[in-house]
Amino acid sequence: MLGEPQILAQVRQAYRTSEVEGATGPSLARLFRSAVRAGRRVRAETAIGASPGAMVEAGIGLAERSVGPLAGRSALVVGAGGMASLAAKELRGRGIGRLRILNRSPERAGRLAAKAGGEPGGLESLAGAVASSDVIVSSTGAPGTVIGAATVEQATHEDGRPRFFLDLAVPRDVDPAVATLPWVQVADIDDLREAVGENAAASEEFARARAIVGEEVRRFSVWRRAAKLAPLIEALRDRGARIQAGELSRAAPRLARLSDREWAAVEALASGIVAKLLHAPIVRLKERQDAGGADSLAGALADLFDLRPPPGP
């Protein structure tokens, strides 16, 4: 779902885990931080991310219109994440009777069930739970369908009473073929966007969000190019410093009569000459970096000064 807050939390958790495991280098760490900053900016500067609760409310409203008042009826929630939690809360607010929470991880199902006043279980109980439920809400992170048409037909064909499936997952949890069963109605994220009249407003917010992401991508790209050139620039300055030190060392015997103050002036003069000579190449390299196409100039610079810098991050 566009703006779903759990995604940003998952990115942050992935970053923390990768740091603990020592799997995050400078570039990946910077990329994670840029992604998190972009997500925070989108949530702070646009209305995206403010609507999951409204989506769930609209979906449960559609369920009530489909099967009738929910008070005393049975419901099933598949999943145990943020959207599933919102759905369970909304169902309880509408007076649902029996509430079952199923998840691939029974422990997570248990935590949500304890919070929502439901009965936890694993996905092996899916067919039986569908058979005994009037409303089925699914919101998992599975890569494919979780609720298949054959399972639903087998579980519900005997009584043929109306069932409402609310699919909050992206990609979909509910097999599209489920909607072909005559006693079943299915609503997904696209249906909910229409139900809450989100599309027109979301298009403007989406454009603003894309602009923010574009800014953060450009900021990261600038940093990445600068980080890539940093070892070359450092190697160039180091070479200049070594040449300066070598020439001063060779000149020292001929300048032995100089006072400390005079010798310091000679050192400052040599340092200034080296700095001025290197200033223009470094500036041109950075300018080309901002404009693009710095690689060819960096290669030429490395060849001209015989530089072998370590690879950048």
C-alpha cells in the first residue's frame, strides 16, 4: 500500500540488522540513511501515509454492506502486521463476535490475538477458519497468493452463505479467481482507493513524494561521486606533499644558514606553490563530477601523476 508505515520500519530494521552483522559498508550505510530520510520527509511533507486507517475503515464498511451488520458475526484476519492490526481493531469496533488471527508465525498471531481479543493460529488452520467466517481480511507480506480459489470453494460451497474477502496486501493475498464464486465478494486496495475517493488527491501527493525521493537520490548520487573521487584527490595531494618534502630535504644542506623563521618561510612558499598547482585540477575534477563525466578526467589525472589510489567506498 502506498505510504504504508511498516515499510519504513522494515527498512530501518534491515539497516540495524546489517550493522550488527557487519554487512554494511560506507556506501550501503549511506544508502540506508538516505532511504530512511526520504521516507521520513515524505511522511512529514505530504499526506501520503496518513490513509491506511481510512483504507481499513472503508474496507470493513464494504464488508458490512456485503454481509450485513457485523455485530455477533465471525471474522478471520490473516497476517499480523500493522494493517492486520488495524483491521482487527476496526472489526472489534464494529462489534464482531468471534475473531480468529492466523499467521505463518503462530507467535506473532498470538501477540496480535492477545491485543485484539482473538483466537490465534497458524496457516494450516486456514480452510477451517475460512469456512467458519463471514468476513476474511488478509494482509501478509507473502510474494504470492495465500488464499487460493480451491481452498475457498471447498471450505464454503456447502452452506453458500455470503462471504466478504478484504485483500489489503500488495501483491495480492487472495487469488483473483475467488471473486468468481457467486457467494463471495472480494475487495482489494484499488477498490478501497475508489471507496475513499483517494485517487485524485493522491496523484498530487504522489507527485510531491516522487519529487522528494528524486531530491534524495540526487543528494546520494552527489555524495557517491564525491566519495568515489576522494581517494584520487587524496592521492594527488599526498603526491604533492611528498614531492614538496623531498625537494625541501634536498635543498636543506644548501640553506643551512637560514634561521628558523626563514626556513619556515621557505616551507610555506613550497607548500603554497604545490597547493596552487593542484588547485585547478582538483576544482575541475569536482566541477566535472557535478556535471557528470568525471571518470575520464579522473583517469587522465591518475595517468598524468602516476597515481594508484585505493578504490572508493
